[in-house]
Amino acid sequence: MSILLTASTYAANPFLDAKDDKPVSANFRGTEWGDNISQGEIALTARVITTRVAKMPWGAIFKIGFIDLKSRAPQPRKIEPEYFVATDDRIVLLNEENDEAAVKKISAMEKPPEFEPGNIYGVTNGKFNYEERPWTTTIELKGDQCIYLASHNSGHFKKVVWRKGVGLIEYSMGYGAMADGFRLMRTKTKTP
């Protein structure tokens, strides 16, 4: 006699995944601008560390941290780490008061929680559009990339680009008419 059990198992998100819990480091280059930067846009570099902090049968949670930020700006830029929940078909920003406590709570769940549409940062198929005026969010697939773009009618924006099999390849945001912002893109790794 055989018993067939159906269970939802995490088949990995093609845009955000890891083979283990070891941190993965990547170099990013780009520019930053702001009211306190008289030269317009100046060079900005950072190291981005992606770490799987929890794995569940239905998904995984990743911390993406930005360290070693360097530029000639008078005020050093700081980018707070972000936590993302990856399921088979979504990447969702963990947007909680205490992200570390939320990681513990969500990782103990038997199935994924309901996610707010405004926190969805990636899809594995189709398109996703969401409006919460004055913000408009679009997520679309182009080739091997998933592009998240949120924009505000005042000029605020946030852009996050994921690449299949690689992870985060662009992270950009800005406020108002060039009042403050940055654009960071993953550099190609050199093979020996």
C-alpha cells in the first residue's frame, strides 16, 4: 500500500536563492547625487552581502546588506540592510518594525503569510502592477531579469533589478528633483 502526500516544497526562486547559508559578496559601482554634492553626480562603490538567514519548506528569507560604501561626498552615505522573503513565484520585502524578530516568526510558519501588494519586489512570471497613489509600482520580466520600479509623482523612485541565477544586480533610489539619491550596479566578476 502506498500513500501519496502532497506538500508545497520550495523549488527555489530563480532570481534570489542560495545553495547554503554562507554570505555571498559582490562589488557594486555607480553614482550618487544630492543637494550636499556640488559636483552633480559622483562615483559611489559598495560591497553587497547576500545571506540566506532562514529556509522553510515553502521559501527562504535573505538579508541584503550594503557595506564599505565609498565616495567623495562630504557626508558618507549609509544604506540600511533589507530582508526579502523568496517563494517559488515572489520576492517580497520584509517591511517590519523589527525585521530580525519577523524573520524568526515567519520562518516558523508552515506556509507563507499573506503579503501586502506594496511589498512585492519580484515575480517569476507575468507582470505585476500596483498603485497606491501617489506611488506607482511595476514589476516586469525582460529576458533573464526581473525589474522592480516604484515611482512617486514628486520624482521619488526606487529601482531593484534581479538576474536569474545571480541575484541583485541593481539597487537605486532617489528623492525629489535630484535632492538625494544613488544608483549601484553589480560589477562583472573576473574569472581567473
